[in-house]
Amino acid sequence: MTLEEQVVSLVGQAAQSLNIHLMLVGASARDFWIRKFDIDRTKVRTTQDVDLACWVATWQEYKHLMELLTSKYDLVQDTSKKHRLWLKNEMSVDIIPFGGLEDAQGKITWPPNHEMTMNMLGFQAAYYDAEIARLEKSNCGL
């Protein structure tokens, strides 16, 4: 199993235990479809991380997921980015919350100081239209 597959499996297991839904996003999702349809990858820029979005209703749910991943699944919190964890200091995973945290413009601001802002506009619609795939030991929207 590759590091990418390992990190998706670990996050998927933790999310599933908390009844949190995941969606593979960004270049990781693109790479999944490239592999599935056996598309020529020579012209595609590679990525060195995994990007997952998690559907949560509250910041407390998100915090619980992140704490579970660091306490039980041996992922390590990045020192500068709240949404980034590391597997074996070799593969990073960005876990971005959406679903119940956005304001009317689709933006989230990260507690406690709410200094960091991310635009999550379209994530809910993308999740509703996503294919659900079995990735390692858990289901994930794509």
C-alpha cells in the first residue's frame, strides 16, 4: 500500500468511526480518476499530498476528528497549518471542513482567532454530485 493509500485509509477509518463523510478533492481526486480510466499520466503534474474534505456540522466535530487521528492513528499535527497532518513525516494530508461551518458567502474562518479564511463555496454541491468509491477500508466521495 502506498503512503497516499495509507493516509486515506487511516483518515477514512477515523471519519467512519465518527460518522463523518469524506470527499477526496484536489489533485488527489484527479489522480484517482486518471488511474481508474488508465489515462496517460506523463503530462500531469504530480502531487505530494492528499486533500480531503470532511462534512461536519460544528468545529467541535472537526476538532474531534483531528484529535482522534493524532491520538489513535499516529498522524502528526503540522506545526504551521491547522488542517494538515503528516504520516511518517513523508506524506501530508490536508483535511478541510465543510457542510455546516460556512457563512452566507461560503467562507469558513478558523478558530480560535478566526484569522485564516477559506472559501468552501461549492463543496456541498460537489459532495452531493460525487461518486462514492471504496478507498481502502472506507467510503469516500470523489
